[in-house]
Amino acid sequence: MRSHRTALSAALGLGLAAALAAAAPVSATPSAHPAPHRSTPASIAAYTGSAAEKADTKAFFDAVMASARAKLKAHPELKTVTVTYDASAAPTFAGEISQSASIWNSAVKNVKLQAGSGGDFQYREGNDPRGSYASTDGHGKGFVFIDYSQAQQYNRTRIVAHETGHVLGLPDHYEGPCSELMSGGGPGPSCQNTQPDANERAQVDQLWANGLAGARFGG
């Protein structure tokens, strides 16, 4: 069910969509007191990606970083890097995408997300048996794909914010509790948390510290 397209395209993020039961869309508004749902062996098994998929997560992040490095080279005085996104190909999720950007912009200080035509990466929507994921187009840019069926079962804003976490360099951690944004679908569809926790915020700021001066890039 999982295969590479011509460009790197193995499913990332919330991962393989298990047989999804028909369910009404979940409200994008997070609960004031998110339940401390934890992942179970069964829920983790449904979303654990392969080593190749984890490599593709890094490739997607590197594609975004390449654009950021170019900006830094042109403007070495920058301390905060702005990463632009194009949401025009995902109109159904325009509100959640905007909310996700606001969540991350409030959570971290060394990188900011801003809407812009073309963008450093794109959001796309549609149907895919693998569910929602982040990937690279193989041409120096990446995209976040949001799956319709998955968005009917899981919190829509959590999906978008989680996938956007990959854009900012965070890997999946399906074993984590609901309080971790990057636990994704691991805690199950009842998880309503849309906010990165303190550790996730610190990881992103470290990756993007001092206009990328503190970041290490793989070959």
C-alpha cells in the first residue's frame, strides 16, 4: 500500500489510515482541558512509519531548510526566518491552516509561518488511503497533504498542526500522549489537543536558532 512516487512521496505524518468508520467531522476547537489520552499498541501499530518514510520526513524538512538558507544568505542579519506557505490547493481547510500557522507562530520565536503565493511549501487536499502526510515534490519544495476521510475522524486542526510540525523539523512520536502534538493519531481520534508541548516548542526553536546558525544540516 505504501510506495515511492517519482518524487519522494512515502506517506508521513499521521500515517496510514486504518479502516475509517464513518464519523461526523470533529470540531476544530480544542478542548479547554484536553484528555490525557495515551497511545496503545494497537493505535501505534496503525501509524508507525517505515525507516524509508522517516527518511522522507527529513528530506521534506531539508527542502524547506534549503529555501530558508537561501533567504539567510540574501539577508544575513535575519534572526527569525519566515517560511511561506501556499494554501490555495486546500480551500476546504483554509481555516485550519490559518489556525495552525497562528498556533506555531505563538509557540516558537525563531521561525514564523506566513501565507504567500507559491510559498516554500504547499498544502493540498484530497483522498488518499495513506491518510494525511508531509512529503517533498522532489524539486526543492515540499507539501502537506490533508486527507478528507481522516479529517472526518480526527481533529482537523490537530492534523494540520501536526503535519506542519514536520515542516518545522519535528519527527513523529506516535508513542506519546495526547499532550504531544507529534504523537499524531497514536492516542486515537478522541484526542483533541492542537498545541505543541514545551519540549516540541523548544526543539523547533533550537533547530531554527539564530537564523539557522545553530542548525546542523545533513548531507
